[in-house]
Amino acid sequence: MKKVILISLINMVLFTAYSQELPSVVSSVDLLRYQGTWYEIARLPNYFERKLKCISATYTLRDDGKITVLNKGNNIAPPHKPSSSEGIAWVPDKNSPAKLKVQFFWPFSGDYWIMYLDKEYRYVLVGDPDRKYLWILCREKQLDEPTYRMLLQKATDNGYNIASIIRVEHDCY
């Protein structure tokens, strides 16, 4: 009997995990307008940014249609040295232009899904289908509180747990 209950519980957990809808994404993205520098306002904790502040991402369209991604930040702890990482992004399915792939280390790539994008391309909510990664980005180093709260709500509506969200400091010169 215990074995049957255990199998039932495992099936229920697996069904719940796989039946959850994927995060929604915007219907279109103009990559020419999207390119340029975006400042990281907030994020879910992740390994590769754990010691950084003053984080920005600069996207540059390439002649081959792909995008060069240059992430920059400064170490939180002294001596506050700058850190950078360059990668490449692309749209694997032209029918889903808001679902990009990003690669910093071959052969590994990650999902970069644009879930909300301001009509004027001033701020954006980006995540991944597993809801492990989440970023709020802005063209400025600060974002007004009502917009920030609205983006957090959109993340929550997409199934993200924002309890551990980190607001990024931008006090570097």
C-alpha cells in the first residue's frame, strides 16, 4: 500500500510540474530597437552574477542576424574591479521572435524569453521557461517604483516566485 501511495504522490508532483503553462512572451520584438544598452534593475539570484553590481547588458545586431551580447558589472567587494562576459544570442524560431537563445560558453546555451516589453523599449521583463532566471532591465539605471511593481506582478502572473528578487545597485562611476 505504501508503494502505491508513494507512486501516486510522485505522479502527482510530476504532473503538476509538467502541466504548468509556460511563461507568456510578447508577440513581436524589433531587434533593431532592442539593441543597445540595458541596465539590470533586479534579478533572481544566479551563480554567474552573485558577486556583481552595476550590471549592464549591451546587445549589438550582427550582419549574420545574430546578436552580440556584452554583459558588464563591477565586483561588489573591494577592489570593485570590472567584470565582463561576451556571448551571442539568436532567434531559433522566426515564428517566436521573443524566445531567444543565448550562449556564453560553447556548447551550452540558455533561454532568454521576453515576457514584457515597453512599447517605447524603455524597460523589459526577461526570463526562461523553467522560471529559474528572471531579469528586469531598463534603459536607465533606475526604474520608477510603480513600473517596477507592475513588472514584478507580471513575473508573478507568469508563475515566478519573486520572494528572493535582488535589486541591483548602480553606484559605480
